[in-house]
Amino acid sequence: MSDWVILGRISGLFGVQGWVRVFSETQPRAGITRYHPLFLRQQGEWQPFQVEASRAHGEGVVLKFAGYDDRDQAATLIQSEIAVRRAQLTPPKPGEYYWVDLEGLRVATMDGIDLGTIKYLFATGANDVMVVQGERERLIPFVRDRVVVEIDFAQRLLRVDWDPDF
């Protein structure tokens, strides 16, 4: 597992005083503001950035980083990924998982048929969905005890009760 967990990215500018719009992948979206420091990938390296101010804005989040006091300075941050060190995260409760920990796991049916690996997950109104890439892409609902039967991190395997033809 990587020491870095990507929480979002800087998606644009907000105003003229150095604020930036953030696409946050945390739940709730404003949850990204709880972490200090945040790290931004600059020239391929993770650099710590101190959040001077933050607030929810509509369904998104805007941040003001220390030392970025105008629009031109903030523009240099656009499209930067935002991450934290894994140690900054609250450990998940038993039976709960961070999506990043599921990404890359092999997915197999109960009969041992390999369906591919989890590329990423996304939320829908009903349940979370795994995007599994194998010989083709499959969208498989992440429903514990009905679809997702077993998660074995030691073997990097997630076993599902799923028809491989679907």
C-alpha cells in the first residue's frame, strides 16, 4: 500500500485573493479540510502546503493556501493532486475500507473465475460500484454479503458472487 492517499485535486481558481476550487473525493466533500498539512504534487514530488482558510462552496470546497495571495500565484496550483500521508487517516472500523485500499485487488467469482482488477470505485444513490478491468470492463456493485463475499488483503483478492457473463 502506498504511503500517499489522494483525496482530490485543485480544479480551478476562486476569486482574486489566491483561493482555489477543489474537487474533493472525501465524504463529505468538505472532509478534505480536516487534514493538516495537505500535500500537493509539484514537479512529481509531494510538497506540504498549509491551509490558511477553507470553506464549503455549493457542493464543492474552496481553499486558501498560506503564501498564495493572488490569482496568479494560485493559478500555478491548478490540476495539482492533493494527498495526505496514510498515517493522517483515521483507521477504518472493522468491515470498513478506504476505496484506495481496494483498488488493484484481483476480483474472482466464487468458482475462481478471474474477472480482472479493481480500477476504481464510485458512489451511486443505491450503492458503491467497483469498476473491474479484465478482458473487458465490468461494473459490479459493492454490496457486502450479497455480491462481495470475501476480501483477502494478504492475497490481494476480492471474491464476488457474480455471473462472469454479466
